[in-house]
Amino acid sequence: YEYDRPLMKTQVPGPRSKELTKQMGQIQNNTAINFFCNYEESRGNFLVDVDGNRMLDVYTQIASIPIGYNHPALLKVVSDPNNASAFVNRPALGILPPESFVNKLTEGLLTVAPKGLNRVQNMACGSCSNENAFKAMFIWYRNKERGTSIPSDADLSSCMINQTPGCPELSILSFSGAFHGRTMGCLATTHSKPIHKLDVPSFDWPIAPFPRLQYPLDEHVRENAQEEARCLEETEDLIVKWRHKGMPVAGVVIEPIQAEGGDNHASAAFFISLRKIASKHGCAFHVDEVQTGGGATGRFWAHEHWGAEDPADIVSFSKKLLTGGFFYRDEMETDKPYRIFNTWMGDPSKNLLLAEVLNVIRQENLLAEVTRTGKALLGGLYELQAKYPNLLSRARGQGTFCAIDICKASVRDKLILQARDNGVILGGCGDLSIRFRPALIFKEHHVHMFLNVFSDLLAAH
Ligand SMILES: Cc1ncc(COP(=O)(O)O)c(CNc2csc(C(=O)O)c2)c1O
């Protein structure tokens, strides 16, 4: 049902996109808009814009389109009259859930529950999932510290004016290069670009170094292990230091692959050691799978590659799962209503679509496909890196969740725009990287479409 190749009619953005962007500028900030899209005509791996340009999409709405545009299975969900109510009557799920909701969660989200986590709370996006996961960790920590979930009178009166003990001096440990969202708590744990944080007050929470590894990983095992050991030692020192400062770390949050920060990888041993350090110091361990979750690394959850029996206390998700939320273990459950809460607490219509996405992933064995396609993509990147060593370096990836570094940010930015004018949509991350975030239906022939365009651009550079 998808197109067989890109088809370009104008430069991007074309005249219609430019006109619409100008109009949008009268309504809201339009400075991040790339171009306007024709979502009705977009299919599979191909995004069509309002000027009729048909492009191979290797970025998929910042890694949030799981099985391509207008997938027939999803269109069927929307057109099924039995689902109409879920699209029309949006419930306040925390107080008035629909009869079917228990089954929908059991048959949908809970079928992909991470190891050791058998509870799930839906939210709307990555940031609000992480915000509420942070709150769950703080509440858990204080109940443990207090020895009871019954607050004192001092707790109740002081929290109303943002003071201790009711508003405790606790912290979340995050990592340099992390991205966990743009709302206040998440922003305090996000350290990827200044523009994300500028002008917004923040917290004095500890920021640990994330390993800066050399690639290919299997050719730099010793030096990478030393770098990871250094980071683990500094992380544990920070946890101790913040306890002595009277701001104990209630939780550690980390991405399995730091995406916004530049597709920074670390070994399974690093994450397993980190999880042990967190447990040793009584900190919860929160794995943020908003960008890595949903199958792009070849496993449904990127943290599955660690092979850990007890990987996390909380795993947050959004993007490819079409709905936000977080999985958590029993003891992270809050003891009273309205503590982790908002009006909608998710959206049942998105759960319907997700259930169908999971069916397609299983029926079409897409995780194995992603692993196979990823090998072709990474192999092609290695070949280009060998051919253009002055332009390219640090090809890396897991599944199709790949990236490569370009010699200069200005050259990276120019290559992304040139690729788009040649029918391939790419995204950047970090200072120098191009990141690949195709849908799970991206096949080897799509890899070759990309490599043909990219190698021609490199040759002409
Ligand atoms: C690991 C991780 N955690 C949390 C978030 C926040 O999710 P949203 O709030 O954007 O849905 C994200 C969102 N990713 C993202 C990519 S570009 C971007 C932006 O706001 O510019 C955001 C993420 O990658």
C-alpha cells in the first residue's frame, strides 16, 4: 500500500508550505516548522508534503510513528463502529473508566510489561509520564523514610507553602546529555541543549557523567570499560554527596540510549551496575524508554538487551506506543487517590490503536525484521564511514536505532537539508550526529534508497 520511491516536485519547503507557515506565524510560533504535510496521501514509510513531494521518512515525527502512515490495520480500528465511542467520549479515566478498559489494558499494554513490573499508569506524553514517575518515586521515598504513609500535621501545613518537611528536600539523579522532557521536573533532569532550559528556574539535583564511548564498541572494550567505571564511581560519589547535603537522591533516571544528547550508548554491564548502585543507596531506578521503547532497537524495550532479571522500578514510554505512561512495581503504587492524577489519565482511543500496533508487530514479526534491517543500515554506514573518513565517524546503533557523526555541525545540518531535497527525511541529534528513526516497517530496500541518496551527497560534498 505504500509508494515505491521518493518523488520530488519542489525544494522543501515548497510554495504551499511557505504560505501556510506564514499564516501560522499569525497564530503561534512557527519557527520550528519544517514543512506542512499531506497526511491523507502519506503511506507506509513515505511522508507527502502539501506541495506534492513524496519523501522516504527516516525520522518519523521524532521517532513516534510505529508502523508507518495510514497503516490499513489502524484505519480499520478507526472505521470500526464498535470503536466510535472510544474516539468520541473521552473519559476521566481516574474516576470513570469505561467497562472495557481493564480488558484493553490487559490485552494491550500489559502484554509488553517490562520484567518485574506488573502495573501501568497511562499518561498523555513523554514529559507528563516522566513528571508523574518522578512524583511516584518521591512519594515512595518519603513513605519509606517516614515509616508510614500517614503524613504529620507539620507535613500537611508546610507543603501548602512549599516548605519542608511537607515538600521534602529530595532529588533525582540524571546524566549529562540526558533528555527527559520540557516540563519543570523533567527539565531539571534534561541536559542536552541550552535552549531547552534557558530562562526556566531549576533544582539543585545531581548530574552524573554519561560514558563517552569509542565505536565500534567491540573494538574498544577495554577503554570503554574504564570510561564506564569512571562514570559509575562518580555517580555513586554524587549519591553520597547529595545525601550529606541533606537532599538525598530518591530516584535515578536514565535512557538506555541517550537520544537527544547524541545517541550515546553504554554497555549492559554499565546499566546493571548502575541499577545495583541505586538499590544499594535506597534510590528508585527509572528507565526512560520514551524514545528507545516500542521496538526500534530490535527488542520491544531497549533495556531488554541488558538481560537483567530486575531491570527497573519504573519504565516510562510514549512516542511509538501512541500513548504515554509508565510501568511500575507494586511498592511504587501510591497509597491514596488523587496523588498521581489528572483529568484524562490517558486516552482509550490511543490504547485501541496501540493494541493493533502490537498485533501487527507480532503478526509481521517486525522485531526480527528491525534487527535484520538494522544490520543492513549499520553495515551501510560503516562502509560510507570507511569511504569518507574525513566526513563521517562513530557509526553506531542497535536495530534501526542508529546514528553517525558528521565532521562539523554546519555540514551535518546542510546534509540533512540536501537529503530532504533529494527525497529522504533525516533528523539530527547532539552536536554532530544524524540519527535514524525509521518506522518498524522500514525494510532493506528502504535502507538502499537512503544509502543511494546519502552516498551521492557525500560524493558531491
Ligand atoms: C527520552 C525522552 N524522554 C522524554 C521525552 C519527552 O517526551 P514528550 O514530552 O516530547 O512527548 C522525549 C522526547 N523526545 C524529543 C525529541 S525532540 C524533543 C523536543 O522537545 O525538542 C523531544 C525523549 O526523547
